[in-house]
Amino acid sequence: MRNKILLVEDSKVIQQMYRSKLVLEQFTVITADNGMEAIKKLSEETFDIILLDLMMPIMDGYKVLQVVKTDPKLSKIPVLVFSAKGQPEEVEKAISLGAIGYVIKATTKPNEVVEQIKKILSQKTVVHEVAQYILDIKQDVYDAKKLASDFKLNNFICQKCQSPMLLKLIPDFSHEEAWFSGRFFCQKCQS
Ligand SMILES: [Zn+2]
């Protein structure tokens, strides 16, 4: 049976490019120009996967992710998001909202996106509980000192409240091996 994909993208050029590629790869492709349209399509038919742009007019991709991941009828559908440049804030927000992975629009070729989609669909039985892992980093071991100085992390002490900064790791399931994006944050200030 053909896999059915919902392609949510406001740029007609990009939409058309991915549609042709996915149709060639034997996918049934339904398109939506914005988040509103995506939600409507999701209420009308069932999909195996969603390829979702984040920056869109009317309703953006984050809102769509929120709706999908909080609706028990939709929450099992894997959502792969398009990030414009792979900015950590964008990626972190999408992953914490339940996206299974992300592709960087500017640098990822449609072929590679299709490969990712296939990989995700072949692993569909594996349920990824998207979690965040909070770690404490010991100072002065290996490259910790250099890391703190290169990124002006103030020896991993929060500048506002002087609490220790913790390392938050967010899993990225689009890679085969254990792969994460991470950032330092203060648990007290939550920043
Ligand atoms: Zn703080």
C-alpha cells in the first residue's frame, strides 16, 4: 500500500518540488498551503506522515504540531519539520512539541528528505517518547573549561542567579545513532 503524506508548505515552488519527488517515490501526496488547511485535511483523512513547514501565514507549523500531538487520534502520526536554517531555538521548540526530526530547508536536498521520510516510516513501530535529558556538567574535565570560555558560559554559573547551569539534551530521532541537540540553561531562571 502507498504511504500517504501530508505536505504542509506555503511556498508553491517548494511544495511543487517535493510533491513531484514524493509522487515519483510512490507516495500519495496531499498538500496544504498553511496550518489551517493542514488541520482541515487531517480531520478529513488519515495520513502516515506529515512534512511540515514551520514558518507559514495564517497558522504556523508550531500550532499544527501542538494540535497534532495533543489529539489522541493524530498524535501517533510522525511529523518531520522543515527548519529554515536549523536555528537551535526553532529546532528545540519543534522537537519539544513532538516533531520526530527536522530537515534544514536551505541545505537539504529533496532526495535526502525522502530518505529521511522512508527511514521514519520503516521505524514506525518504534514509539519515540520525545524527552529532554537534563545533565549536570562537571567543570574542568576534558574540554569543559574551553567550552565554557569559547561560548562565554561563565564557568557554567548563571549570571543572573549564580545557580549552576545544566545541560539539556534533546534527542533527534532522524539520525540512526543516539544524536542530540543541546543547550545550557538555568533551572531556576529557566533561561
Ligand atoms: Zn539563573
